[in-house]
Amino acid sequence: MSKFRKALKSFLPGIFLFGFTVGTGSVTAMAKSGADYGMSLLWAVFLSCIITIFLLNLFGKFTIVTNETALASIRKHIHPSVALFFLIALTANVCGSVIGVMGIISDVCFEWSKNIVEGGIPAIYFAGFFVSLVYIIFLQGNTKLFEQILAVIVGIMAICFLINFIMLAPPIHVLANGMIPNIPDTGGDKNAFLVAASMVGTTVFSGLFILRTTLVKEMNWTMTDLNTQRKDALLSGFLIFLVSASIMAAAAGTLNVKGVSLTKVSELITLLEPFAGQLGVAIFGIGLIAAGISSQFPNVALLPWLLDDYHQRKPNMKRLDYRVFALVISLLGLVVPIFHAKPIVIMVVSQAFGALLLPLTVACIFILGNKTSLMKSHKFTIPINFILIGIFIFSLIMSYMSISGIVNILQSL
């Protein structure tokens, strides 16, 4: 048992980041992609996960070699304004995510509650409950507690979505065809661009890599742990792909086959029932709620972590100003239930904006990793630099697709 606990502890950063990544934003993007375009964008998920593993490993190795975290290094070795931009942009992205996450969770719970109470329990009560739950846990100020709770929630989420995959997945040849790169022909409609960009934005998320450096430093990993941190990055990327593909396949094997588009994630609760039955819907609902909670924890705590990183301070979530920041961000989760905004639009656009940050993130690690004064003998090699250049080009393409999709959405309003 002690060996199992030791192995689990060594993989907690990867499990934590997996829970951060596969939240309702990811579920939204993957479910919408599967419903609207089948498995045709599976290649984008796979490529995103490969890039995520590569970058997680690079950022983790950077911290082990230099003993510096990302924002502090960008501020010190590139320019303070660049680090400040990351701080503001990531906070804005997370605020949008919090609004969408709680909107989707409360909406799903409302639809689900109709089976128990006539007319259903108002969504605002569910949002208030989950907002309070996450904030109370934040007040404990313990990162290790976060990681342990997330490990349990992530396990529940992964099992639920994998069961749904087994029950609802399309044929193998459809999955295989989805690995061939293409953008679905939508007759000039650029929503496919936005969905593809949001899938990349939620998987290859800049905050993921910046937070990675903080977690690695908190683990006190040294050069002897390089292999452990590589395995941890690989586990995180593998789990992201497995669960993301499962969600997409469940929607593709049911809604896409029947030509049913998805405008609200809560629609899955009613639309999936003819295919999966009440048990399948219940399993998907539990997985969706677990995904939302697993991403809400780090969403609420991200700004305090970023501020400590920026100021080169030891992480301390018990600071009064951090508790105020976290409370304000948490309360954003009540926006959708109160004002009846469309959470799926908020989530997709928010995740697409994440793709806009990616080119700058890649450029920063490229600059830092090639500084001999920082990396010494571990300075990036020519092959690594070529891969980073390729990722940078890919990120520019995703940014273009993101902008095209967002403009299309704004024009249709």
C-alpha cells in the first residue's frame, strides 16, 4: 500500500492538471464537436494532447533545472509587461470559464431534477451550492487538500465518461477516419473553426503550463526526478485524450447520427436518454458535474497562484486579499442562472480565446529555454527548437481559426 501511495503522490500534479483541463469547457467543446461534426475533429484533440505532453514536459524540466517558475522567469528574463499580460489575460480567461462552468452545471442539475421534482429545482440553488462548496474548500488554503480531493473527483469523472464511451461509441472505422486532419465542410459557416479552436484552447491551455511550473516546484523535484516528471506529463496528456475522445464519441455515436445539433449541454440529459437510457444519462450527468467541480477548484485558485508566481512568493492561499479575489471570481458562477446567459456560447468563446494566448506562451518558453545563463548544459537542442517552431506555427493557425469563429459568432448576434 505504501508503494501505491508513493506512486499516486508522484502523479498528483498530472492528475491535478488533468482535472483542470477536462472541465465543463472541455466537455462542452468535445460534445458540441461530436454532435455537430461527428469524429471529424478527433485529430485536433490528438494533436493537442501530443503538444500538451511536450510542453508540460518542457515547462516542468525548465523549473527543475532553474528552480524558477514561469511568470517569475518571464518577468525577470523577458519583460515585466509580458508577465503582467499573462496575469491579466489568464485571469480574464478563467473568469469566463467560471461563468460557463457554473452555468452548465446548474443547468444540467436543473434538467436532471425534473425527474424528481415537478418543474425542477431552480438552477440558482445548484449554482449557489457548488460555488459555496468550492469556496469553502479554498478557504482551507491547502494545495495538497486540493490535489487529494481532485484525485477522487477526477477518478469518478474518468470512469463515468469511459462507461458512456463503451455504451455509445460509433464504429471503429469512424474513429479511425477522425484521425485524418480536415475541417468539416459547413457551407461557409465558420463555426467549425471556432469549435476546433476551442478544443485546442481548452487542451493546450497556457495557464496549464504556467501552473505546471508552480506544482513542480512545490513537489521539490530535482534532476533525479526528471524521469518522474516526464511520466507525470505523459499520464496527464494520455488521460486528457482518453476522456476527451470518449465525450466526443458519445455525442457522435448518438446525436450526430440522428442529425441533432447541440446548443445547450443540458440538452444531453434529454437527448441521450433514448440511446443510453436513464442509467447512461445518470452516468453522463455525474461525470459532467465531476468535470465542472474538478476545473472549478483550480479556476478559483489560479489568480492567487499566478500572483505568488509573479511576485516570486511561496504560495499562500490564506492571504486576505486572495480570499477576496477568490470570492469575487466564485460569485461569477451565479451570472448565468441569474441573467439567463447562454453558457455554451460563453464557454466556447472563452476557450477559443485561450488559443490566442498559445503563440505567446510557446515564444516565451522558446526564449527562456535557449538562454545559456539559465539552462546551462540543458539548453534546448536543435530538434526541440524545431518542434517548438512547428507548435508556434500551429498555434498561429489556431489563433486565426479562433478569431474567424468569434467574428462569425459576433456577426450572427
